[in-house]
Amino acid sequence: MDINKYTPKYKISQGNLLRLSDMTTEDIFELLYLAKAMKKKFKVGEHPPVLKNKTIALLFGNVSTRTRVSFEMGIRQLGGDYIFLPKNETQLSRGESIKDTAVMLGRYGLSAVVLRAFTDAEVSEFARYSSIPVINGISDETHPLQILSDLFTIWEVKGRFDKLKIAYIGDGNNIANSLIMGCSKVNMDIAIDSPHGYSPARDVVERGMQFGNVLITDDVTEAVRGADIVYTDVFISMNDEDDEEKKRILARYRVTKETMALAKEDAVFMHCMPAHRGEEVSAEVIDGPQSIVYDQAENRLHINKAVLALLTK
Ligand code: CP
């Protein structure tokens, strides 16, 4: 399905946003079209009050800059309110169950809850018991909001998805998993260049292959040749222990100008951030003319607004 021939209805089939594998291509396009409309309004100072009288809980288990600020500002701009709940200040940190927390949060008049830094299994369990929409703000295995924002950014910059190729270089983490699902569902080819032992989850790759072209390789030239987009992420994910051996293995997966030279001439560089210059990417690439990382970060705002607007309708 071609996004540019799609007519949005501004509704989605899901009551929650847990992972991209649950979403149809139409759901993804609906969110991207609404994000585009939200961004257009934002740029001229218009803020539709679609969250008026609605309060969103932000239940966060780890630190955040982009996810937290884009949700807090997005909710304010849409006329809503929020409660920021650091997980370690709730009874979850003292052993209260996911079930009790989910059931109880549904009793206070909240309109949705954003979970950050829970496991994928906990996100599913929370959603099973929740009477209000649950949004996954990052889990150990997935980061759907980031990839929706990235797809929106790619659509803005490249104007289409069909026949585009994205090369992801580095650790096969939650970003790689969600990129495989997201790109496959919008008909982009994806190549992952990861070292043995750090490839994306096998079940995610197999699932992605049902929808699109997914190549897993340990050959950077094969991955990046003909790519329209080169993407990387940190070597050590946020909740993982620092691991010098992993950093040593991943060191040759750094995206440099030599890596970018393997891609198409008009290729862009993407990174979900935070970034470590000199580790997974050189400063001259992330700060250079091919980088669109700040657009990705900004688009978190517009995607979050679209997600909240459609899920709390
Ligand atoms: N990319 C991302 O999730 O950023 P934060 O960790 O700052 O929220």
C-alpha cells in the first residue's frame, strides 16, 4: 500500500499502542497522517484542544529527555493534563503487582497511561488488566513510538516508503526490532548489520520477513550498498550494564563517513538519540549535512500527539 495514495479516516483499529507487530499498515498510516496535520498546526501556533478534560499518566521506569518532554508538551498543547509518575516513587518499586496497578489506575478518571522501561511482558500484562489505553514508551524489546516518529521523518524527507532501503548498523536492540516491524509494514527494505550474538530477535526477523524484505548480514557493504537511510543506536542500551567486551565487539560497527559513502549519494543518517559521538557514530556524520537526527527528535512530539488524540477519542 502506497501512503501517498492512502485516504486517512483518523481512526485506528487498536485500543492500545503496545508494539508495531500488533498494528496494521493502515493504523501506521493513520498516525502518520494525523502527525503531519498536528505538525502543520503546531508550526502556525494552532493547538486543537482534543485532550481537554483528559489526564494522562506517565509511568516512567527510567530517565528520559525526548519521550518525557514530547509527551508533557504534547499533552499541554492539546489542552490536557498529565501526572508524571516515576516508577520508583510508586508502590511498584515495593512489589505491588502490575495487575493491581493497572486495575487501580483505571479507576481515577485517567484517559491513558504511558509506560516507559517496563519489559514487553509487563507491558502486555498491564494492558490485559487496564480499562484505559496503554501506550508503550519503550520496553526491553520494542520502541514503537520512536519508530513511528522515524517513519514520519522518512516520509517527510524522502516523500515515500516504497522501494526505499534502510540499513541499520550495530546492536540488534529494541530499536532494531521495532525498525524491522515498522519498515516491513510500510514496504521498505531493511538490512541489519550486527555482529554474531547481537543480532535482532529471531522471531522478530521471521515476523518481519512475512511482510517485507529483511536482510540480516555481518557485511557492512552488503547492508549499506544502495541504502537511502543509514541508522544506528548506542552500543549499550539504557538499562543494560556497561559492557566493555560488547563495546569492543561493536567498535567496528561505528557509522563513519566511509560507511555513509557506501550508501546512495542522497542518503540520510538517523539515530534515535541520545548519541555517543566517537562510539557508535562519528561526530562528522551525526553533525554533518546528511544527519536528520533533530527532525527525528522533534517528530516525537507530533507522533505522540497523534497517538494520544486517536487512542483517547
Ligand atoms: N529516543 C528516546 O527514547 O529518547 P529518551 O530516552 O530521551 O526519551
